[in-house]
Amino acid sequence: MKIRIYALLFAGTLIAVAGGCAKQDTRVDNFYGTSYDLAKQSQIANPQAGIQDGPALGMEGDVASRVIDRYRKGFDAPAAKTERYSVSAEGIEVVK
């Protein structure tokens, strides 16, 4: 009877260990390295893709200037005043 219990316990432990070693792939594992491979294939297809003599394409100068000015003015305004609250229960005090 003891041997049967030990055998079942051993078999259960063996199954638990084998199940713990099994690993299922996640979405990150499935697509790991995809962007690197795509960039590499793009460079192979067109090695001169990053070489341009003209200006960078994007926002026009006056629009970009206004955006940067508005961004910098956001730091000039003083920070909003926050209030502090404290709660005490059974000798424990929490300050927020």
C-alpha cells in the first residue's frame, strides 16, 4: 500500500515538473526580430534609400516654429497648486 502511494506521489511530481517545463510561445516570441529582418530586407532591396541631398520632409518652418514656441510657453506657467490630505486610521497615517 505504501509503495502504491509513493508511486502515485512520484508520478504526480514528475507530471508537475514536466508540465512546468513546457513553454508556450507568446505574441512577442512569435514576432521577435521581425522589425530587424524587415529593415535588413529593405536595405538589401534599396541600399541608397537613406541618402538624400534635399531638405528633410515634414512640417513647414513657420508651423514648426509656432509649435515649438507653444511647447516652450507651457513651461513658463507656474505649476497648479495641489492640496495635501491626511487620513488616520488605527494609528496609521496616510498623507496624500
